[in-house]
Amino acid sequence: MTSLAKYAEIVDEAARSAGAIPQFTTSAPLGVEEAYAIQALSLERRFSRGERLVGVKMGLTSRAKMIQVGVDEVIWGRLTDAMRLEEGGSLSKKRYVHPRVEPELAFLMKRDLSGVVSAAEALSAVEAIAPAMEIIDSRYRDFKFALPDVIADNSSSSGFVVGNWARPDQDFSNLGIVMEVDGRPAQIGSTAAILGDPIRSLVAAVKATAAIGGLKAGWIVLAGGATAAHSLATGQFVRTTMQNLGSVSIRVEE
Ligand code: OOG
Ligand code: MG
């Protein structure tokens, strides 16, 4: 087994068993390219267990997120069918190490998109948009990592929930967002926090996924957290409402 495959096994097992691991970069130098190779190999393990690739998530596309985790590069990860949670449904906290939730905008792709694309071209490939939330759960102890660590760990992605799809031919560049926990606002923001306009995150997603052939029709693309993430506690009910687009919610169970 190559060392990259070994790292992939460690991170995959940590995700499966919800057990925290030490950061890779504290014991070995690891580059960004190797980190993406580890991510690909760890996801291959899931695909061999029957999970399906259903899209990608962009990460660290807002200042609030970069500041919260101390990493300031845009990253991406893979979404599988097993990561999708039912809208309005519940999440089992014991299946995660230390889960957090963050408000995101989701894109549904109407057609494949690859190469160098403009914002207008990217938008023309979008079937629909929706309010969404991502569940992130770093497999590293204390949610602490350097850029290569988080990339190897599928960019912390652990789950996602998507609200009702809406037409993309509307202005979604600066929509108000409120993420409530048990009815109290926990995070307030705007879609404009995502690279100034979430469509830029879609353009970045096309570029980021060039090595795997770009984005595919039917895929979901998460644009990245618009605000800092909230740490989940058992019993909490979290709802994100996005101006003009409605809301999306999840309940945290044991
Ligand atoms: C890294 C993943 C970042 C986002 O939306 O910015 C991310 C992390 O915060 O653990 O998902
Ligand atoms: Mg996110």
C-alpha cells in the first residue's frame, strides 16, 4: 500500500468510526496535490462500498469561514449520496466527531461544465438554486488542521441538506441569510459573503474540478459557508432561511 493510500485509509476509517485523528502535517510534510490524491483515494473506498458521487462542495469561499479555521485558500471536496440528509429530518450526532453546521447556497447542474468559463456561462448551466446547509466534521482532533490536512479529509464535508429548488434566473448575489438555533438567530449574513457573489464559487468549482473533467449534469454544487459554522449539540433544531428562497432545517438527535 502506498503512503497516500495509507493516509486515505486512516481518514476514511476516522470518518466511518467517528474517531478523531492527529493532523497528518504535524508528523510529515504533505503538499496540496498529494492531499487531493488522498481525498480521491479515500472517496474511492466509499465508492467501492456502494456510495455514489452526487456533486462537490466548495470551501473557504467567505472571509468568515477562513477566519474561523485559520486557512485562507479556497478548497473543494466530494459529495456522495450517503451524505445527503432529508430536509426537515434529523442527524445522529454520535455518527460524527464534532459536527458543525453552516448556511450554504446549492446549485443543481443542468449540463456538464468544464474548461474556462465565465460567470454567465456558468449560470447558463444551472438548472436550479436552493438554500442549503452543510454539516462539516473535521476528523482531526480539536477541529485543527493545515490546508493539506483538511483537503485530505474531504474538506471536512460530512453531510448536506437542501431546501426547495428555485429558478436560477433571479438575482441571488446578495440575499439575506439567517441561521437560527432553537428559534434564536445564531448566524446572520448574505450570499454576497461568498466570493462577493456565489456564482463566482461555481466558476471556481469548474476550475477546481478540471482534473476530474469538471462538473456533471445532475450534480449538486455547494457554494461554501456564508457565515462561520455553528457547533451542533444534541436536541438542537437548526433552520436557515434565505431571502426569496425559503428555508431548510435539521434536528440534532443523539
Ligand atoms: C473546512 C471546510 C470549509 C466552507 O463552506 O467554507 C467549508 C472547515 O471549515 O472545516 O466547508
Ligand atoms: Mg461548507
